[in-house]
Amino acid sequence: MDGIISAWGKILRGIKPNLSIELTRECPLRCPGCYAYNDNHLDGDVTLRSLADFKGAELVTRVKDLVQRHDPLHLSIIGGEPLVRYRELGEILPWLSARGVYTNLVTSAVRSIPLEWAGLRRLLIAVSVDGLQPEHDARRTPATYDRILRHIAGHQVTVHCTVTRQQAGRQGYLEEFVAFWSAQEATRRIWFSLYTPQVGEVSAECLSVEDRLRVAAEIDALGARYPKLEASKRMLGSLVAPPVSPQDCVFARTTHCLSADLQSVVTPCQLGGTPDCSSCGCLAAAVLTAVGRYRLPGGIPVYRMLEWSEAIGQRVAKVRSLGSPRAESGRTHTIPVRAVTD
């Protein structure tokens, strides 16, 4: 409840409470269906791999500046592969912890996660695992099962699997996955998302409506037997009945998403491009949708309060901007985009 009240206070001041940063354009993996490297992830002809990104002290300084400017309650650090910049994260993460920022670091665990991070408050490390070992290793080499198990030792991580049609079509597959990762000492929680296609996408990953309903029912049943599995009925209800558009999505409306140049805005949400909202399986969207649909005393849904608060916040932000000093020149300071050859 404290988090909701704090977020509400920021929205009333015209500030989005969540910030998402693609920390780097680099990733040693080439995963099928990765939204970040889709050609339409960013606007125009710009792609993640073509952006100018940062490293070393410059990256540390720029990330700290962003956080101080946006003052988020929650920060998602995604990629690319964030552990490519593990040295810089070694400075950034303790600083975020000291500021009291809830931080979600999403990684493939392709390299060892420094043990010093295990004691950081308000840090959640989410490790992406694409199914059982044979399928995962084929899709996500070099971040194989063997490497993940070595690299997460000494930590308490959240294992996050995005369910695709290949997995949904095999009876007992999800339970085998949950049983394996529940037995690992380093596993604190297990999350499932559903694959979210782009509008018009036809691929082997895409789930049918029947697949989505069956998977949600299976996760619901597994939740009763595996305590580490996140299987809230409200969240599962939002997975099978997602918001119909970004304008109806609490996650999209409350999260400011930046790509690896720390300037390009990813729209309409963290997925970028033109996601098919009718088939959205984003866990973050599902959780916040469940919050938005919750009815307060008097029967008013939280999302209606969000709409009213946003309207007030927009007016507050406008008034604040009128009192801000004008820039010394009308020029826009941009970070150059350069071509990259692999």
C-alpha cells in the first residue's frame, strides 16, 4: 500500500513512478523472438544495435543523472545484456540501493553475478530462462543451463520464463520446469510471462487464445503445489484478459522507457514497436493491470483514480514548466547514432 501511495503522489505531480533503461546495445545472445532487437523496436530506421551507448565512468554518471532527474520509485535495468556492463553496475547498484530505489535487473546470467550484489536491499535479479534445458540451450547459447546454475550460486534470484507455443503444446512441460527450478537453492521466485507478438506477426512463438487459457489454468493449478511460483489469480486473470491498448495499460502509462543511448524513448511500452495488446503476456503489465482493476471502497477501480490523478499531474507539470528557466539556446542536444558492423 505504501508503494501505491508513493506512486500516486508522483503521478499527481506529473511524474511517472517507473523508469526502464536498456543499459547497453550489446548482447552475446541471439534469442529467437527477442523484442529488443526487432527492426521496429525503436522509431524510424533506428535499431538498438545502431545506437551509440556508453561504458565506464560516463555510463555511471549518465545513469545517476537520469535517476536523479526522474526520481523513480522503481527502475528496470534491461538490455541488451546488462552484465556486459557488470563493472559499471558494481557502482550503480549500491548507489541505487542507498537511495531506496526498487531495482529489477533482468539478465541471462551469461556471466557470474558478483556476490557483493546478494546483500543489496531492494534489488531483484530476474534471470531469463527459455524453458527446459534442451530448448533453452538451443535458443540462448552461450547462457546455457550449466552456466546459469554456476553464475547464480550464492544469490536468491527470480527465474523468469516467457511461455511460447512450443512449450504450451507439450503436456506436463511447465510442471517439469517449475519442479526443476523450485528445487534450486538459488531460486527465490518463479515467474511466467506469455509471448507477446507484434501486430500481424506470424511465428512459431505465437500462442493461440486456447493456448493462453490452458497455460493460465495450468499455472493456477501449479501455484498450489509449488510455493515459489507466482500464481496470483488476479495476475493470471490479467494475462488472459490484457488491456486492449497502451492507453488502457497501467504499466505503459506509468513507465518511462529509454534505450541504450539513454535518450531515445521506447514506445508505446517497454516492448517497443507495435505490440499486439490483445495478445499481451507481459508480466509487469499483468500485475499492474490487476492493481488497476482492484476496486476501492465505494466500488471505484484504481485505474479510474489513475486517470483523475494523471489529469491533475499534467496541469501541475505544465505550471512547473512555465516557471522553469529557458535553455540558453534553442538547439537540441542529441547523442549521435552511428552504424555498427558485427
